[in-house]
Amino acid sequence: METYRGLVMAQEVDSNGHMNVQFYTTKYDMASGQFMASLGIDFQERKRQKLGFAYVEMTIRYIKEVMEDDPIHIETIVRGVSSKVVSIEHHMKHSSTGKLLSTALAKWVVFDQVTRKAVVLDDAFRNQLEQMIVEE
């Protein structure tokens, strides 16, 4: 599912002329937020419940340089779900050519904002994610 679409802005480019590492992370984070929203996550309700989301691991692979003004989009798939951890994979692509530019493998948890510990995913949410798993 597509979870992000935009252009690479001048302020996102470093002295090498390509998108800086921090903006890959930002765009992948934005894609994760859209992914969760597409699942029906109400972030305001989660805040009232004192629940948050946190990455516990992310591995980014840079395949092709991403330059200023490149139109990009990110597609997200679910790779796995356990009682507490959701594993997703993002594919950043050039929107005009369809070429794969970068991938990110990410693991995130829902955590209690008071105890600062991961919580067990509720059954309905875990089942919803399990239905979306894409095997390699």
C-alpha cells in the first residue's frame, strides 16, 4: 500500500547533492504514520490511553541516489507480527520511473507511556496485521 508521496526539497539535500540520511528516516517515519492511520489507528485516542508507538529497530538500504526535486513515493508491507512487535518493510521508489531507490526494514512496538515498556498487541489489531503479511 502506498503510504507516502512527495518531492525531495532543496533543504533535504546535503553537500553531496543527494537526499541526506536524516530525511530518509523522516520520510519512512511519515510513511509508518500513514500506514498505522490506514489501519484505523486513532492517534489522539492512543494518547488519551497513554499509549505510543516506537521504533525498536530500523535498517535502511540505499540503492540509488535520491536527488533534489525527485518525485518519490513509499509503499509499505507487513513482514511479521509477534505478541509485541510489528515488522514492516518500506520501499521508496522514484514516482516517474518506478525504480527502487531505498528500502527500510523496521520493527515497532506499542508502549505504555507511563511505564515506558512495550505492551501486548490487542488480538484484533494483531489479527488485522497478520492478514496483511507478505512473505518474501
